[in-house]
Amino acid sequence: MAINLKLEQIPVVYILSDSIGETGEVVAKAAASQFDSGRVDIRRVPYLSSVREVEEALQEAESAGALVVYTLVRPDLKEYLEKRAHELSLPHVDIMGPMLEGLKQITKQNPKYQPGLIRRLDEAYFSKVEAIEFAVKYDDGKEPRGLLRADLVVIGVSRTSKTPLCMYLAHKGIKAANVPLVPEATPPEELFKIPPQKIVGLTIKPSILFEIRKERLKTLGLSQTADYANMERILMELDYALGIMKKIGCAVIDVSNKAVEETAARVLEIYRKGVGR
């Protein structure tokens, strides 16, 4: 007696995208889960950039008897795909189009029609997080070897706002480390291996630094006669720091009476010029 075994045919879904195609795949899997087996053969065709590539993908989908799911944002590619899918009698589902049209109606704006924007936003976010973690890890001269991995290194005496500046820069996605300059401590050798355009020195008027340090000692409940807030000591530290900065050949910014945002704007200007060299 002959037994006829019918093999289960798994539906094929082609995901066509001018970006990575992840959105289409997620939607296809979510939809497939609503059917008994939930099994689908998903074949992603990402980064489509020409009519020819769309045509090749559609021919493959036709041969496989597939459903075409697409997240094309480029109008020319979307128009061509829809026209050819009709001609080939291919079932096709537009994931992105209806949402774009809906948002267009309520925002009264036209979409940018640029593939991959959401991925760029995600990348910017994670870049910022990484930069913040970097600033914390390499704050105040900790682990000098990390200086060579920094986008920018900030140097200066204590209380010149090095740490707040580095954190501000981190929120711009820049990996910034800082090194305190103290006469009794030799700067790490890594500092002299970094290109000068990637280093910014901070200086400040002695009288202002004197007041800042006095307030700092007061906050800590320490005697205001300590060397930390001694004018002679402050002058010595500033002279020493300027000497190191001159030796390195880096840009120097006077942060006297400047908000962190003002200093950061100047630092970013210097940084961008250095990157462009």
C-alpha cells in the first residue's frame, strides 16, 4: 500500500529595503506568529539602491512564489516595485508607506525620504553613552593608557572645570579624558604621544582660582589656610601647567568667568579644526 506523504511547504517572505530591512522582518515575524505554525522562510534583501536591484529581487521572489514585504522610503524605488509587483502578480505589502502618509497628514510636513535614519539616531545615542562611560573611566588622569584612545584630552590645574567639560563633550559624542597638572607629579608619558591638536589646555586667572579653591575647602570643612588655596602655590601651579602646555604645543583656553557651555563651544571649534587637518 503506497503512503502519500505531503511535505509541509513553508511560506516564503522576501523583505525588500533600501536600509537594513529589520523593520520589515520584525513585522513579518509578528504577523506569522498569528498563524498555526508561525513558520516562514524570511529572506531579507537590504540596501537596495537601484531599479535594477529591485527588479532582481522581485524576480527571485516570483520564482519562490513569495510574499514581498517592503520598507522602501525612496519614492522612485517604491513606485517601481509596486508597478512590477502588479505586473508579476506578486502579493506585496507596504510597511512604511501608510505610516509615512499618516504622519504627513498630521504634521503637515513632507518626509525626508532618506533610508536608514532611525539607525543613525540609534548609533548617535549609543555613541553618546559610550563617550560618557569613557569620560567617567578616564577622569582625573585615571588609567593613562586610555589617553591614546581619546578623541580629545583636556589638561589643566585643579578646579579649572576639566571634568564638567569632559562630561559636556561626552554628550556631544566625543570621548574626552582629562589629566590634572600638578608640579609634584610627572605627567603621564602618553600625554606627549598624542597629536597636539587633540589636546586642550585650560588656564584661569589666579585671583579667580584662589576664590574657587577657598570655597572648595569651605565646602569640605577644611582649613582655608591650606596650600591648596595659597596664592603663591596657585601661581606656581599655573606657571608649571602653562610650561607643560607650551611643551606639548596645544591650544590653551582661559576659562576665567566662563560657563562650561562657553568653554565647550571653543573646544569643539578647536577639535573640529583638528579633525579636518
